[in-house]
Amino acid sequence: MGWRGAKPRQTDHTVNRKSATEILHHLTPEETVELEHLREIAPARVAAHPELLPPSFRERLADSLAAQVGSWRFLVVQTIVFAAWIFANLAGWITAWDPYPFILLNLVLSFQAAYTAPVIMMSQNRQASIDRGRVMIDSEINLQAALEIKSLHEKVDGLVAAVDQLRKERDRNC
């Protein structure tokens, strides 16, 4: 009698289902807990919504100042202002308020550097913190994907083993 005519016995069917279930049990308890945790927090959804943690006023101010100071526009304007300052003092059209060693200009530049550098550092620290958060989310997504792939791979292996077992059983019954 061929495969289509064979009626599986109830006990064999139960044994096959049990062995297939055993085969499909694939992840270690730690991996299962980690996978469930990652499914709960859904890192891909968190990464898709960076507005969940909006920057504070001070952070926005530091980012804005760092963007302005780090632009070509700022560099060009600053160069024009300093060139005009030096030219006006050297030409003497106006009373020279800052003669040749330009001590006042040096003081202005020192103040600018003293206040600009910490603000730029704050902006860089904030960006580094954002980058660390993105790396952590990427790591969690990669771990979740790896565990899901492992789970799927083990399920496919279990299905292949179950099919092979059913074929062997079919061949025995034929």
C-alpha cells in the first residue's frame, strides 16, 4: 500500500509530534529570555523615533552655537571683521583704539575662545551620547536578528528532521 493509502497509527503520530516538538526546542533559556526582552522593548521602533527624548534648551543652544561657529559663514565674517579692525587701527582714519600689538583684539579673541570651546565640547558630548545610544540600539537590533535567525534556522532543521522521520516511517509502512 502506498503513502496515500496508509493510515498513521495514533501512537506513532503522537510520538512523531513529541519528537518534532523536542527537535524544535532550540534556544537556550538565556537566549529565550533575551529574545523575549528584545521583542518587548522593540529596539527598531525606538530607533525610528529619536524625538522620544527631545533636546533641552541648553542642548539646542549649544548645538546651534557650535553649528554657527563651525560654518564657513562665521569664518568669513570673522575674517572680515578682524581685517577691518586691523586696517582701521593701522590706517589711523579713526583714533587708533588698539595700536599695533592689538592687545584688545587679542583679548577679544581670548574671550571668544574661552567661551566658544566649552560650548562646542558640550555639543560634541551630546552628539557622542546620541551616537552611543544609536550604537546600543543597533547592537540590540543585531542581537535580536541573530537570535531570530538562529530560531528560524533551528525550526527549519527541526522541520527537515520531522519530514525525514515521516519519510522513514512511510518507507517502513510501505
